[in-house]
Amino acid sequence: MHFELTFLRAPAIAGAVALLLGACGGGGGYDEPATPAVPAETLNATLTADQEAPATVASGAKGSASLSLDRATRTLSATVSVDGATPTLAHIHVGAAGKAGAVVLPLALSASGASLAATVLSTAQLQSLDAGDLYLNVHSAAHPGGEIRGQIGREVYSARLSGAQETAPVATTAHGSGRLVLNPVTRALSGELEVHGLAATAAHIHAGAVGSNGAVAIALVDHGGHGHFEVPANTVLTPAQVDALRAGGLYFNVHSAANPGGEVRGQIGRTVAIAAASGAQEVPSNVSAASGRGIVSYDPATRRIEGTLTLSGMTATIAHIHMAAAGANGPVIVGLAETAAGSGVWAVPANTVLTAPQAQALLSGGLYFNAHSAAFAGGEVRGQLQP
């Protein structure tokens, strides 16, 4: 029996290999898989007047910014919207929250605010950005040093402390100011508090809305024993605490031997204005023995207000917030609603937002509560709101 073995010649082998490579998308070599593009990072900033440093500004202006960072090329661009102010200049500065710093990048003014075309950051500038040490500053003719400011990639919340904000108001000359800085990505929190005019025994951040007391959320660290307190290192908020912070539901409270429950308090991220109402403040004045206490909480990021006027010694027919300086009458800007018939407690309606001029008036003492009655149709008691 005869068997014949057949072998492929070299040309046939080459052709087979070529077919195999072609099927694999080859072409004679191996292609490295393409490196996926890294998407640009989006950063945000909320600009408010209470972030200005070294001194805050009494302005109803606000702003917001969206920034895009290509980390591979260190390229940054930005769009800034401004409401309530006319910018004359706008920049990115270097400086931590609460500190003024040098200009690092100028912005171009636009009809709605300002913008930054794609710009390559230096390595040091990128490091400052990552550390939360770059901020946007919008200047105006009224405030050439800066009217509104916003830390890039951070949320900044300020507070002013006084005895009048305690739930049971405390008569004290002590006062203070505080600031918290939140990294919204990691929920890491830093901040500090300065108090003057009292020997503090302890200081905390509590959970509670304006006018109500709440439990301690964070015990602050006494830094040097001179009224300077700090948030403990490596503090990270829970998601619920972040929500409370954003909603104005946290407050600083500083305790003393004379006032162990708290001598001065300040709602974080809110400006609190208080009024003591009387007939003597009406224009013209009257001799009514009625009185009232009003409180308003103002959010500078949204211009939203909340508040109540509590009356005693009178039956009000209607109550409002008016706009005018002390000693002058002005128009109604907010109508109040009694929380329950005959309660004597009148509340600002939910979701009440001031205009920029109205907010400016609030911050400069130019708004007042007025409660009217059948006997005093023009107003029986009035109280100027003092921030």
C-alpha cells in the first residue's frame, strides 16, 4: 500500500499567516489598546458677600461658578454668573477661606458675569486648587476690594455669634465669628471660631434650627486658650450632617461659667437679624404697652429668609415686614401669616426670597416688622431688624 504525505510550501504558509493576521485586525503588527480619555473634572463655587476677607461686605449680591479642569494638561476654564451687582473686575486669587490673597488669573467680564478661557495652570496653582486655596472674587464700584467671593471646590459657611441668638436671650457684650469649610466630595470639614469678651469654658457645633436648641454634633478644640477654637483634625461629616449644614441647621455655641447653657450663639451659614418691637418705634409713635420679638434668618447663597414675630399684649389683625430705615415708614415687602388663630405668632411664608435691594436693606438695618391692630390700623408695634 502506498501513502503520500503532502507538505505546505513556504508561500502557502505565508498566505495562511497573512489571513490569520487580517482576521485579527493585524497588518503585520500588534496594536496597543487606546488609553481611555479621562473626562474633565467639574468644580463649583458659590459666591457670597459674607466670604469676603479680611472684612465681610453687607451686600445682597450673589453668584455661582462652574469650572472645568483637564487634569492631564492642567487646563482650567470657568463661567461665573453674578446676580445683584455690576462687576468691574473679576479674578481668581490664591488664599484659604477667610484670607485675602494675590491675583493669579484675571477673568474676562461678560454680560452675565465673567469667564476664564482655557488656561494652563502651573503645578503650584494646581496644588493650591486641590487644597481649596483658590477663590473667585468679583469686584464692583461700590466694593472695589471685592463684593462677592467663592472658594473653588469648597463650600464656605460663616456665622456671627451674639447673646441675643441664644434661645433664652443672654444680655452680654461678648461676641464672636466663625467659619466652616466643607469639601463636598470627601465631606471633610475644617474651620475655626473666635470669641471675644468672655472666658469660654467650652465651644461646640450643635444641631438645631434658629430658635431651637439641639445636641452637640462636634466638640471644638481650644487652640491656645485665647478664645480661638478649631474643628478637630480629620473631621468628616455624615451625609445627614452635610444636609443639616446646607439647610442652616447647625450652630456654634460658646459656653461660660456664668451661662453654662451658652452665652453666645451663631447660626452657621445664616445671617440672623433680631427685632424688639414696641409702640415707641412706630412713626408716629404711640403709647401701647404691647411688645414683640422678631427674628429672621437669611441665607446669603439664595437670599431666602425664614422667621417669626411673637407678639404679647395685643391682638394683631395683620403683620408685615416693611422696607425703610428707623424713623421712616416704608412699603410692605413680606406679608406674615399667623401660625394659629390667636397664637400671636406670625411667620414668614415658606420659600420667601428677597430681591438684592431688599437683602441689602436687611443687612444694613433697613427692614422692620410691623403689627397692626383694630385700635392702631397703621401699626401698633414696630421693630427694626438688626443683623
